[in-house]
Amino acid sequence: MLGSGILKGLAVTAKNFVGSYHDPARMVTVQYPEERSKLPENYRSFPLLVCEDAADPMGTLRCVACQICEKECPPQCIYIEKSKDKKPDATGKPQLYPTVFAIDTSVCMGCGICAEVCPFDSIKMDQVFEVAATDRFTELLLNREQLAKPNSYYHSIHPTEAAEVDARLAAARLAAEEKAKAAAAAAAAKAAAAATAKPAAPAQPPSAPPTASASSTAPAPGAEAPKSYSRVS
Amino acid sequence: MNLALILISVLILGSAAVALALRNLIHSALLFVGCWAGIAAFYLWAGAEFVAFAQVLIYVGAVSMVVLFAVLLTRQSDAAEPMNPDSFSRFMRALVAGGGVAGILVGAILGTPMDVSTAGPAPTLTVKEIGGQLMGPHAAALLIVGLLLTVALLGAVVIAAVDRPEKSEDAS
Amino acid sequence: MSVTAEAGTFLERAPLVLRDAVVQWFPAPLQWLAHHLITIVAILAVFGVFFAFTTVAERKLLGRLQNRLGPNRAGLPWIKGSKLFGLTQPFADAVKALTKEDIVPAAADKLLHFLAPVLVVAFSLMTFAVLPFGRNLIPVELDAALLYFFAAGSATELAIFMAGWASRNKYSLLAAMRALAQVISYELPLMLSVVPVVLVVGSLSTSEIALAQGGWTFGFLPHWHVFTPWGFFGFLLFLVAALAESNRAPFDLPEAESELIAGHLTEYSGFKYALFFMAEYFGLTALSGLGVTLFLGGWQAPFAFLEFIPSYAWFMLKLIGMIGFFIWARGTLLRLRIDQLTRLAWQFMVPLALINLGNAAFWALTSGWSGPLQFVRWGVSIALVVGPFILLGRGLNGGRGPRTYRYATS
Amino acid sequence: MESLEQIRDRLLARFPGASITLVTNPGPAAEHSLLLSAEHARKIAMFLRDDAALQLDYCSNATGIDWPDKEVVETKKVAVPDPAGGPDKVVEEKTTRLEPGYLESVYHLYSMALRHGPVVIRMRTVNRSNRVTLPSLTPVWRSCDFQEREIYDLYGIVFDGHPDLRRLLMWDEFKDHPMRKDYVEPDDFEWEPTPHGAVLDRAKTHYPAPEVKP
Amino acid sequence: MIGTGSAPSPFGQLSGPTVRKVKDPFHGDLLEVSMGPQHPSTHGVFRMDVTLDGEVIVKLKPVFGYLHRNHEKIAENTSYLGSMPYTDRLDYLSSMSTNWAYALAVEKLAGLTVPDRAQYLRIILAELTRLVNHVCLVGFLFNDLGTSFTPLLYAFREREKIIDLFEALSGSRMMCNYQRFGGCRVDPTPEWLAAASRLVDNFPSFLDEYESMLTGNEIMLARTQGVGRLDPKHAINAGITGPVLRASGVNYDLRKVDGYGFYPRFDFRIPLGDHGDTYDRYMMRILEMRESVKILQQAFRELPAGPIMDPKAKLRGFRPKPGEAYGRLESPKGELGFYLLSDGSPNPYRYRVRPPSLINLTLLEEMCLGHTVADAVVILGSIDIVLGEVDR
């Protein structure tokens, strides 16, 4: 009968009109500034540099300026300048650190590839999205200080991932210490053997710098297994 | 002759005269519409509400549309310069024709006995009585006019309907 | 002159008593002028505010239809952060419209470009003169009130044409032609759907039509025309024609945003655009008012025991109900193409309106029947309505319907 | 579907004048292709479409590829007779040979009727100048219309017989063909804050860059 | 209800595609109108130069290139992995299936294998993308037909739920960058799988409500049936693929023809239309959504455990052996293909995208001839183009 389709249409809109008052599925508006919907844990917006403790961010930066993320970034928006001297990193091994680490957030598209390929878990994806700025050139070019965020903040936004990264780093540190102890014990044994072999020659104990093989933190690029995949299944 | 009548007649005649003088067709068409509205005001002044509203409905509502569409759809050549009478004889013939029509009209107006004296207020007819009159004694006139308009309508449709090949549109 | 105040509850007589009190202040010769001026001011004030809140109601109702909240942020300017559920939104829109720059295209026909919005609002407002808002609250008591209403209504076409032509813009011209084709096509069904009411009541005066719908059978069945078969069907035809006449919902072709940007309003901005917008709503309110008067019993109360509520309140309630339906239709229905729209008018609405006229004539002639004949009367009347509707509907539908689909075998 | 060799033999039998060679694809996908000479290309395409056994009625993809001139360095071991009569020394001789480049258009043909897989045909131009032409296959498969216009726009191969050969993506007044390997970008860049790389240096030559506080 | 579109009307001839050649004085000259690129209903920056005779379209020339970023030149200067986030920007309404198409082509080029769980995840995400895409299309189609956003907002309400799932899994709503060569990047949590299957289970009830509101609507029937008719033979020759082709009755769906991924393990049906007009194209999307729901339900039931990434696959320094490959899959818009040619270096030598949206527009002019401006908008809407993919 002519008009029956139109009446069914009116009935559906009426159902939605009535539904919008009592049925939450039919009222989807979130009043943004006052109410905020919860961001999922995997959400990513712009990168952040993880530093161990908030007090001295530049001192405890995990990044070792290996420039892998700079090469892999599709729009090439990361700019790193290496330091001349070295300082011990989380596992005690002397490493370089970046004097300049700039990300141009007007070019960065938040794809997360830098976080994925970083072997040192030093660059992760942040969840901040209110990043409007007034000046296009300076304020969108974030430098090292603006990017650095403490590990605690990282735990607050990506809890499971942060916990898993910390576990891996702790394991790496333990392995490093044991190897260092084993190396020290071996060196001591060798020294003792040398001492007994020629007691007269003054056994000049090697300055026992932590041997280079202490930690395999800088594996040859590309050879290591992609560890960021076996996330919590 | 009270003030309102003078005002209304000035409106009607003024807008008609200006309409003829203007070169922009659309402006003159709209001025004609003003003239018809003036005539409706005249009926209102005379107390004939029904005729006044009918006048507005038919002339200002519909006939003005027909005039404007005619102006729009016919091709206006932009260079519509005024037609200067090229030969003297043509001017004379135009003068004679115009004078003849004017003479007949004036003769007819003067010939009819018009009782100018203000004999009592005009009888105010209610719409029901007008209806009764139309359906009663003047029924024949009404039907003839109705027939005439229908014929005119059908004629217009036939002219406007451009013959196009009847294509069977499979509606399924 | 309208009737002076007489019996009825205090609320009922309040507006008339007030008006007569004010008129007394003026010297005798000026009294009739004061009388009409007050009426005009009253209409402008009431329906000005009514227009403002119709725009908000439309946006909020559409919002709710679409599972979202309508505007709810506009509060009072001086109180920081006050949110009055968006009630002051229309005044914010008005200020915005006033302060927006009014751009007139260089090639436009300045005079017509300015005159169009003025005329369209003037003619829409003139139609309010004959609507009976209350028991004797009618601005002008005219004998040929309905004819006046349609005369003023049809003059708005002129203004639409002027707007389209004066903007000197390809889109505007195309849209002006469409708008005129639509308004002219629906002038006829609108009037034909009104004629049965005039035939049954026997008068063109709107106040008499409203009076004729008084009284209740068995105390609760009001004598509104909409409860008679020809009246109900006439009301449906009137609704569809009113939708088309005011360029709304399924017939909003002139401003079809998906094809011709804003139709004949493309070249208007600022206050002139707001005027067109206001005129559209005035036209809509006037047509709804007429529909309420003709079919929904004007200011008559639905039940005898509800008589104590003043008559103008009933008129307003029914008016809001009809406008609510218009907004509901706008939120649901798709738009028609221009040729389908004119075909609907000429091949479907006009013949059905004529048949409905015959049906009303049959109804008026057989008003004397009583007892079993009453059922025969209703039966024939309903058959006269439903039969042609189905036949013409099937013809218009061209055998179209939802299809069933096959699935690939391999 | 027959193997590519059978198709080639049938084509050679049917079009004796045409030169059709098989181009092998070394990768694991093993999608080998037929290289057609330009003169007979359209007739062969028409045959591929209308042949009962093949019915390749659907040309899925038309791609342009640019092969620039290649410096081919050949090392040949040449025995040089030792003037002192000793055993002749073997010395490598590097001869650099300039292999002329060409532009290539590749078509992937499928059959919707018989639902069988890609037959890949390729056509190569004579050289890489701006007025190189190839026969257009749009009259055979209408799906090549926009894709050939894009190849003309980005590579510069002029397809003769194409109904409406205009630039598809770049604006009409654009002079160069951007997808060629030797395309040089116009350096009318507004200053971009990208902190490193050639873009920044080239931009700096144009505009004095506002100073960036590190 | 409203008419067959062929009866005479006061404003010029509005019958089917019989275009008047003769120049008779009664009709004025033709009107050149350029619709777009800033036009509210052209789905992005797409321009159509339309020549009108009164209301009827006599000539229609599409113009492209307003959103051209030369995606293929960028891909030639970036590593294989670097191009993956850019493939999200091609058809930004269905990024997951575009990612899969690119990964499929690279796996074919380098001969990689994909573990079972990743194959199932890919099918789940591709079918969820098909739901998102078709719901968007149907919403926009009704917007072109003139409803004031109501069906569009109902459609977007459902789309939001699915897109929130993508955000919870891949990190971004539309730019997912989720697939890798040899598997997927993130393994979904059990809660995610539960939420997804719950959503898929009550999707059909949304479709029923949507269809009851609109499929039988008389104005919808009048505006779309018999409008923009597409002949099957012309469609095949013009390379038109996807729902537009199946609406004309050609049974060609890559999920059945190529049988890529684990699609042969699922039983689902391919709907076919008979008239090839706008109404059939609309119904194709609705019926395909119902089939996708069936596939999703089966996939959620049979999702195996196990690794989501081929252990041998290398993330950086990926250098496929020289050679070429053409991988294609059934994206919601049609056949989306990637033609890759490798010369052994980490960057592809030639990277070509076969855009279904662009090639589906080949016959836009033939479909619009003889119809009115309002119909042209609806026909364009029913073809479902996304300018990111058209202009690349």
C-alpha cells in the first residue's frame, strides 16, 4: 500500500527519539571537555623518550643515539646528534647519548614504527592528543627536553607493555651482572694462575673494565628477533 | 472624491506608465504586478472584499508568474535598442490605429449613464450571497468561463508538450 | 471590529480585557488605530518568539531523532558557564545573523536583491491576519478569510522568483525555476484539499469554521473535521501540500544542498538570509495554523471537561503538534526529484482532492441520515476515500517494490 | 589455462610477423610475461580477448615502468702474451657499455568468464625521449582508459589510438613526467621546518630560515 | 510511487537516456556547470564538468588530481616497511584491508609464509573493515538522496563501535598500520575478542532496523530504481569490480575466485543483482554486510592460538630477491592490487597500486547520460569512491 514504507521509516525514527531518553545505546554523545571517554591502552599519538627517573631526565635517558629510528621513520621527521663522550646506561655499559633529539610533530603521523624498531625500548608512543600550538615552526618542533617523560608516566599509560619492557631490561641487567661477575671471577682465576706461575712479576691486575661482552644491548642491526611482537597473548 | 481613491488611482496609473517607459523587461513586469495590486486595493476601497482577494490571488499570484516566465523563456537579444520609426507612413498608420481605439473607448465611457451622485452605501454582500448569485442566475456565465479556461489550459499543454519519441520505460 | 469581551473564565477573557483597557487611554478618533496596532504588535511578539523557539526545537528534536543532543551550550552571556539547555540559542543565532557581513554580488540587480527578502517576509506575515487564535481572538474578522489567506500565500512566489533572478547566478536561476514549479504545482492541491471544509461549513470565514467544529458527541468525541473520513483524508492531503508549499522535508528541492548549494538563497548572507529563513518559518506556522483551524477544530477543546483551559492555549498546543510532525518528517524522509514532485501533484493529489470534494458533498447531503443509515454513510464515505487512494497509488508506484536477490552458486 | 609457452607458440603461429619473447620473473612469485612488439600489440590483444580458450576479457592493471640507461661494466679475462715469452698474464679488462634505457608498460589480463589467472604482457618503447609512442589497448579493454592516461601523465608514453589522452593527475600545464627515475623536483618549496636533509638546505638557499632555538 | 522518470514534465525532457540531438528553437542553449571540487556531495575533492540541457545531463567529464600526493614515488624512496603506514592513507575508510593487500603482495614477492592465527586475524579485520566501509557508503548514499543526516548518523553510530575496536587493537582509529610482512603486529586480548564477537552478533539487528526504515521507502524506490543502469558486458570490459560489478549480475568476487588467505575455509554466499541500477548497488552492500557477519562469527569460533608473526620474517633490512609480483584482494570497493618490482635493494624499484575507486569511475558518464543533476549525485554516491585512492 502506498505510504507504508514511509510510515515504517517514521516509526523507526520515533523509536530512536524515545530511545535517546532512556537507552544509552541510542544516546552516544560524550560532552567532551567535561566528560572524557577512556582511551584504550594501545592508543598511540606522538612519540616520547623514556627516562629512568623524573628528577634528572637528561641524565637517565635510555636512548643511546643509535639513529635506527631516524633511518626507519617513513616521513624522516626525527633528527639526532650524537654526544662525543659516553656515560653508563641502565645496564651499566658506557653508551653514547643524544645531545639533540628533535621530532617535528607537524610531520610525524604517529605510525609507531620508531617505537617498534627501537632495540633499547627508549622511544615509546605517548597518548597525549591535545597538542595544538600557536606557532608552526618552533612549537611543533619538540626537542629532547619536551620529549622526555619518566618511566612512571610510561607505566601509567601503557601498563602491560611497560611492565613487560621493565621485566626484559631487568633480566638483561641480571645477565650483564652475572657475566661481569663471571668475567671478574675468570680474570681473578687467571690472575691467581699468573701469580702462581711467576710470583715475582708484579701481577698488574687489569683495570677490569667491564668487559665489552657484558651485555648484548647493541646487537647487529636487524639480526635480533622482533621482541616487541610476542606481547601478552 | 476622497483622498484614498486619488492615492489608489495614482498608484495604478503611475506604475502602468513607468512600466511602459522602462527598458528592463523584468522591472516593467514587476511594475505591472504593482499595478494589479493597486486595482485590488481599489476593490477593497470599494468594499468588494471577495473580488479584491480574488484579484490578488489570480493576478498577483498566477498571471504575474506567466508574464515573468514568458519574459524569461523568450530569447532576449541584449541589444534591444528602441525601435525608431524608420518611415513616416508607418508613424502615421500607428497614430491612426491608436487614435481609433482611444476614440471608441472614450465614446463608450461617456455614453454609459453613470450615476455619480452618492446614492446610499453600496450593499455589502456576504460571500454566501455571492455564491448563491453565481450558482443561481449567473450559473450559465460561470460555466462558459470555466469551459473557456479549460480549453485555454489544454491548448497550452498541447503547445508546450514537445513531441518526443514515446519510449517504453521498463519500470521493474 | 472583533467582539468585545464576554463570559468565560478570567484567563479566557484576559487578553481582550487588557486590550480594551489600553484602547481606552487613546482619544476616540484614534481608538480603532490603537486597537489594530495592539493586535499587530501582539502577533509579531508572540510569533516572533514562537519562530525563535521553533528553530531551537527543530535542532533539538532532529538531534534526538539522530541519537545526539541538540544545542545545549548557549547560556546567558553575562553569567559565565551558565548552560540553559540551549534556550538562548536563537538569540545567539539572531545576533550572529545581524553581525554577519551582507555581501551583494556585483552583477546582482541591487533593487530586486534587496526587495525579495522584504516582500517574502511581508506576505508571510500578512497570512496571520485571518487565523482565529482564540474564542474571539481573531485579528481581522473577514468574510472571505480563506481566499485572503491563499492570496497572501501565493504572492510569496513572486519574491522567490525575484531572489533567484536578482542574484545573477546560474545555480540561483535553476533553483528559482524549480521552486516556482513546485509552489505552483502544489497551490492547486492545497486549495482543493481546503474546499471540502468550506463546502461542509458553508462559509469562507475562519472563525465560523472554528465555531462549526464545537460540541462533543457522548461528551468525549469532538466534532473536529479530522474525525470524519473526508476530513481525515483532506487533512493528509493538506499536510503533504503544506510541506511542499513551504519547501520543507521531502520537497526541499530549492535548497537541495546535495545538488544546488542553497538554491535561490546562494547569494544571500547576513540579515537577508535570516529574513528568508524567518519567512520560511512564518509560512510554515501560518499553514499549520490554517490546518489546525480547518481540520483540528481550531481553538476548540478536545473534551468537554477541559473547557476551563483558555482557547488560545489549545490552538498553540495543536500548532506545536503539527510543527512537531513537520520536523519529524524532515528528520526521516528522502527528497523527491523535481519531475516526480510535479507528477505527484498533478497525477495523484489533484484527482484525489477532487474525489474528496465529491465525498464531502455526499457527506453534507446525507447529514440527515440516522440509525443504521449512519453506518452506510460512513461505509460509503470511507470507500470513496480508500478505493481511489489504492488505485492511483498503484498507478503512481509503477509496479515498484523491494526486490529479492539471488546468490551465486559457484 | 595453458602455460605461457603454449600461448606464445599459438600467438607466433597466428601472427608470424610479430616478435613475442618470454620474459622470466626470477622472484618466487614466478609470474612470467610476454614481451610484445609494438606493431602487432593491438591485434594480439584483440586475439587474447576473443580467443575461445583464453577469453581474457578483463584487463585488471596497466602499469608504467621506467628503465633508465644503464652503465654495464663487463670484466673479461684477457690473456696478454708476455713479451718476455713467459706464461701469458691474465688481466681483467673493464669495458663499460651503455645499455640504452626504455619505458615499459605492463598489462595484467584475467578472464572473468573462465576465472583463470594473470597473463602478463609487456610493451617497450624504443628510447626514453619525450615523443615515444606505444599502441593504446583502450579500444580493446575500456579499463585501460584512465590507467593509460596516468602512464602518459607520469611517464610520458604517448598512447596512439587512445580516445581522450590528457593528463589524469597533474594539472594540464605541468611540463615534466614525475615518476621517471631522472625527474628533478622543482625547488619552489616554502620553508619547511624538517630539521635535516636536503629539503632544509635547498629551502635555506631560497628563504632565510627563521632561527630555530634547539 | 512517484513516477517512472519517463513521463513528460514541464521542465524539459526527463525521459531515459534518449538525448535530443536536434537543436530546436524552443529550448535554450546548454548550461555548463562545474560540480566540485568544493561540492558538498562529491565525497572529497572530485570535480565533474557537467553540461546540462535544462535539468538533463548531456555531457559529464570527471576531473581528478586534486588530492594527488604521488604515493608511488614516495614508496620508491622508502623501505618496504616505511610504505605500510602510507597505505592507510590510500582508502582511508578501509585501512586494514589495504594493509593486508600490501602485505599479501610483499609476501608473494618474497615468498613468506603466514601463521594460521595471523591468517584468521587478517580475515576478521578485513571483514570488520568491509562492515565499516559499507555502513559508511549506505549512510552517505542516503545523505545524497536528501535525508537530513539521520540515516548517516545511525550508520556512523555503528561504525564508531567497530572503529573503537580498531583503536583498541592497532592504536589508531583509521590509520591502523597493523599488518606486517609475515603476520600481524599486535595480538588481540581475550577481552577485545569478546567485545568484537558481541558487536558482530547484534549487528544484524541494526541492519534489520535500518532496512525496515529505508529499503521499502517509496521515495527511495522511486529515486533509485532504474537510475544509473550498468550493462554487465560494458562493466567487465571497463574493469569495474566489487559490489558495483556484482550488482550488474557478474559473479566475480576475489574471495571466491583467488581464494587468498583462509577464505576457502569459510562458507559464505555472494549476492548478485539483476538490473545493475543504484538500488541494486545499495542492496549489494546491505547483503554483503550480512554475509560478512556470517564469516566473522565463524572466524571468532575457529580462531586458533599460536604465534601471530612468522619467526623468520625480518622487520628491518628486508631485502626481497629481485623479481616482480602482483598481489590483489577483494577490498570493500573492488579489486585492490599491488604490483611490486624488486631489484634486491631495501626500496621497491616499482610500486604500483591498482585503485578500484578510480577504475570504477570509467563508465560514470555513460551511467549519468539522460538523467538529472540530482541523479548524477546519487549515481556517484552508489559507486562508492574515496579520493585518497582515486588520486593516490
